[in-house]
Amino acid sequence: CIRCQCDACMKYCDVCAFHNKWPMRIRDDVMATAAFSTSESIIKKTPGKRLINTCTQCGLCGEVCPEHIEIGAMLLEARRVLHRLGTMPGAYHQFWVRDMEFTNGEFAALAKKAPGQERCSYAFFPGCQLGAADPRYVKAPYEWLLSKKPDAGLLLRCCGVPADWAGNEEMHGGAIAGLRSDWERLGRPALILACPSCKKHLKEYLPEIETVSLYEALDQWGGQWEPVLQGEVFSVFDPCSARHDGPVEQAVRNLAKQAGAALSELPKGDKHGCCGYGGNGAVANPEFADFVAKSRCELSENPYIAYCVNCRDIFKGEGKPVRHILDLLFDIEPAESGPPNLTQRRRNRINLKEQLLKEIWGETMENKPEPCKYNIKFGPEILK
């Protein structure tokens, strides 16, 4: 106990604010849940399982605390403990890790050098969610990159962060090993990353891989971007995984201005926390995820410009006007369209691989998933 005298955690940390619990109380709940969850006398008294799995892993708690106490790090370690003990509720992370396995499987994963090239100095690594949102988010930037770096390869797969967030160390290690293997087969190129979470994750677990942000490349490698906006005022929403990554934050603002946007900064700068996607806590506690998303939407009345596709989809789901920076540069998506549902996201990944093989390499996708044998109809509320 450091005899806390401030309330920074309650002001900035969504976990503390939503549950109305100070860190000492959270620690006690975590200890009662994780440290003693195999004890016969306390096995049913696990007050913190849902709380442990709501944290978005945004890292803001340790930054605003004068003593740099990281509540999120404690909660992530608690997830690992629960998984080791076999007491982690499977439903909390089941969808996310299965989705990761699909992304890294035969229907969606792809690792190829550029057409006609024997080596690759760069490889585009868009992450698992960009192409799932819309295949054009990957296809258009990759074609642009090829025009600038003709030997740029392509690597489609997940970085493994869903397994890390689930506390599944074995599965996470396998995902990291698979990514490292694909990278080595491509000749150990510098990876051009579109997802800030991938960039942060690789820095921690695969520091030997040189990385470049897609948005820095778009800003610095000679793009001529048409001003598609007429001076409308937007606010750039910096994802929590890009916090303190000044060059990326600035590159996105440069691109937005080139696209014709007038920018107004959010009141908390980049210390506003996560959009609600991080940590994959939406299943464990939907009310918490909704609380976080609404809190971020209310930071400003301005429409947002996002460069994390998860942020874009979360805000669209809340009805917040938001454009991905790639929408503005490549004229990809009208502002009024909503986020894809889960089925569409998986189909988009399959279509992305098929389109790229056909249009970039002139190849046919040999393996495709069998079509669903059943005609299942969902009402709009159930589907949502």
C-alpha cells in the first residue's frame, strides 16, 4: 500500500470508473479469484472473473498513476493464471481465438513475395481485421505500395494478440512462432503495418522484426492525395495502441489535411483510453464495452477520423460519424455505411485472399470452405 492521495485512476481508468472500485479493492477481488480459485472452500466465490476479463489493456492506468501502478498488467496476468488453472470461462474468449485460428488457416492466410520478385525488402502486414472490414482496405494500399516498392511482399495473418488477451500462453506462443516462420520464409523483410495493435504487439514479442507504419509510408513515400473533403472539421481519434507513437500520429494528421480535412484535437489528446475493442472484453461484459464506446464517442461532437479499423467499427456501431483515413485516400467507403457483421467479416477474409491471388499473382485459390448446408435466417436485432 502506497497510501494513495490522488484519484487519477478513477478519472482515467475505465475499469475503475465503471466498477467504482479503487485499485486496492480490485487487487483483493483478483486475489480472491485467481490465487485461490482451486480451493474447495472458495471455488464458487470468484468475484473478479468478469472484472478480470473486461480490461481493454489500453495501458493508460500505469501512465496516469504517479507511481506507475499498472492495473491492466495485473489483470492480464490474472487471465493467464485462470487459464493455467483451467478456471477461465471458455465463452469469454472462445470466439476471438477461433477467429484468430481461422485467419491463420488455409482459407485466409497468405505469405507471398511480389510477382516476379526473388526477394522482398518489405512486406505489407495489414493485420487480421482490416481486410475483414473491407477487402479494399488491403488491396488498394498494397497496389499503391507495389507502385512505390515493386518487391513488397504480402503477409496475411493475425499477430496473435487475441490469444495473449485470452491469457492462453501456449496458443499465443504458437501464433508468434507461425508469424516468425512466415516472416523468415519471405526473407526477413521490414513489415509495413496498418494496425497499431500489431505494431505494439510485435515490438514486445518479435522485436527482431523491423516495422514501418503504413501511414508513415503513405505520408512520406511520394503520394499525391486528392482533397476529397471541403474543409469539414474532424477530430483524429488516436488508438490506445498508438499512444506516444508521435511519427504515426503526425503522419495521419498530415494525410487528413492533404485529404481536405480541418482538424480539431480531442480534449484529452491521446490519453482518452481504448475504443472498447481492446482486450476482447465485449463478451465477458457487454455493458462495460458499451460504456467505454459511448464515453469515447462523447469526447467531441466532431466526426472522427480513425486509423485503427477496430476503432472505426466500434464507433460506427454506436452511430458515431467516423471515416477511416484509408477511406479518404483511396475513396473506399461512403460515410453512411455500417460495420460488417461477423459472417461478412469471415467472408471478406476469404474474398480478399481469392481476389489478391487472382488480380496480383494471376493464380486461382484452390481451397475454399464448403458452403453452409443450411439457410439460417436471423432477425435484425438477433443479428446485431
